Amino acid sequence: MEENFNLNKFSKQFIDDHNQEAKEVWDSFHQGKPIRPPMAIGTNTQFFIFNNSLNPGGKTSFHDYLMNARTMLDFNLKSMVWRIENIAQFCDDQIELPDQFEIKIDFQNFEEASYFGAPIEFLENQVPDTRPILAGDRKNALFDLPYPDPMSAGFYHTASLHYEAILTYLQNNPTFLDRPVILQPYGFWTGGFLTLAIALRGFEFLTDLIEDEAYAYSLLNYLFHGILAKVEAYHKLFNLPFPGPELFFTDDAIQLISSKMLRKFLLPLYQTYKSKITTADHIKMHLCGDASRHFKLLRDELGVYDFETGFPINFTNLRKDLGPDVTIHGGPNIMILRDGSAQDVQLETRRILRSGILDGGKFVLREGNNLAPHTPFENLAAMYQEVKNKEYNY
């Protein structure tokens, strides 16, 4: 694949000044002596697939991208370059090529449901997903089956073929824009046990938690042991330490339940999972949606001291609840960023930064959560200019 890299719209002085400031901001933050809140911008595959500038007319579809190894590789590299050229100036990214390009096999959010047998569906202009296979009277359909083969069940079979195909290609074409391309390990994580249970059973599982507790426990435990075996298998496949030195965890569906239910049905599974996967006392968790009522419980009982948030979030209450020692990533709702004016974005960013969330110096400003396609650049600029205001210097 050939690709041009063009930063001619920026002066050398602009790039140098931006990169120096961004490096100082991140270095000081990681050293625990921040000079101002750093700003990040999260962009996932959806943002790039539905990006008319990068992918005009939807030339590359999600089906093309996910089912063809070279398409996945090429589109990822192309997206990384586009982000450097177009997004880096609006956050504390470096406006330059990385030392190496790190590529991963992309599973979106369907990998574990497909692992347990749910078929993947590709709908036009939508992110691919699976349909429940345990709905209605099929609720017990998995219990009499052996656990799937981690290396070949569901999309993992396709992933293994992609991985080998990309490795083979990189043996003959090891660089992109004169930088090494590194293919990352995959499969050694989970998207969360409640999220998976709902993907397989549908929203009936939420009533199961009330009306059929024995079944809810049984399904969650069945999925837990299957996922733990899968995660361990991929650690071994890629020679990753098991348990490892850190854990980044997620279970977005807990926004749908109470903290009492979380403690009763899921916390014991989380604690066991953590004890198996990592030696770390403190871990990081990504939670979209209105899940902040759980954060104090997760901090105290699971050791989560780093949260990626979505929306809605009351940042004033969140900092009061968690204190100054917990890192919070969050910011304006992605729909404000996409549909609001630059002034709307500036005022919302200002409201958040003045909320008290900066107490302790452990706040990373970012969109909440994952930038929506077609977000205007001027709105990102408004957000970045606000966080650079000296009012927020520590």
C-alpha cells in the first residue's frame, strides 16, 4: 500500500510548538505534577468508516474491512495517517509519524457473542453486531454444550486467518512510510460478563436478574469460565505474562442495573477475574453511559482507580465521591460535539473544567465517548482552546 503524508498546511514552527507543549503536558501528567489537563480524542473504526473525507461514498464497507485481512491492514494504516494530519492538531497528540505503526485485529464489539455462537450481521450504514441466541425458551441452550475452542470459534477463526495473512504480508513489506508495522496480539481481554449475557440472551436477561436469579447466576458463571479460559489461552498463545502487570477492563451494560445488583451478581466475578489476570492492585475501567453510581463501589471493592467515562456524568459529584486520587477521563457529550456550535462546545467544556473535576490533577479531557462521524473540526478546536486557557493551569 502506498500513502502520502502531508503536513504542508502547518508551519514547522506550529508543529514544533504544538509537539513540545503536548509532550510537556503528558510527561508532567504521568509524573503526577500536571501543568494543565491533557486532552485526548478517541476515534474508533466507526468514525473512519463513515468519514466522507477518508472513505468517500463508503467505498470500504464494514464487511469489506472486517472480512478481508489486507483491507483491514490498509484501512487502519490509512486512518492513522489521516488522524495525524487532521485530528492531532486539536488535542495533545504529536503531529508527526509514530516511531512504529501498531496494528491490531479489529473485533468491534461482537467477538465474544460470536465466540459463543451468535451470528454476525452486517446492516447497511450500521456497525456490525450479533443477535441473541438464548431468547425465549432457548435460554438454556448453551449449558449442554462444551466450551468453544478459543482459537477457532466464531470470529476468532477469521481473526487467526487475518493474523497469519497480515504477518505474511509484513514479512515482505515490513514498513509503511518508512516506519515499522507491528501486529499486536489479540483475544486476551473481555468486553464484560453482563454485556455478553445481554448480547446472548437479549434484554430478557435484565428480568432474569429479578425473576430467575438461579438462571442469572448460572449463565453469568458459565460465561465467566468460558471467557477466562479464552483469555488465558490467548495470553499463552502470544507469550504474555499471566497474570500480567496491568488490567484494562470494561462491562458497559452495568449502566442498566443497580449497584445492589452489581455487588450481588457481578462483583465476585470481577474480583476473581482480576485475581487471575493481573498482579496489579489498581486497574483501569472503561464504562460508557450512566454508570457513575457504581464508581465508588468499583474503586473500593475492585481497586479501579482510573475510569474512562461516557455520558451523562455529573463531574462535580463524581470528584466529591471519588476524591482526588482517582483518574477520570471524560468531557462533552459526543452529540454536542457533533451537532452543537463551537460556542456550545466551548461553554460545555468550560462548565466541566470548572466543576471541581480538576481537584487532584487527575483529569484527562476527552469526548464522552468516542468521536461521532462528521464532527466539525471547529468544535474540536473550541474544546482544545478552552482547556489551554491559563485558568486551568495547576
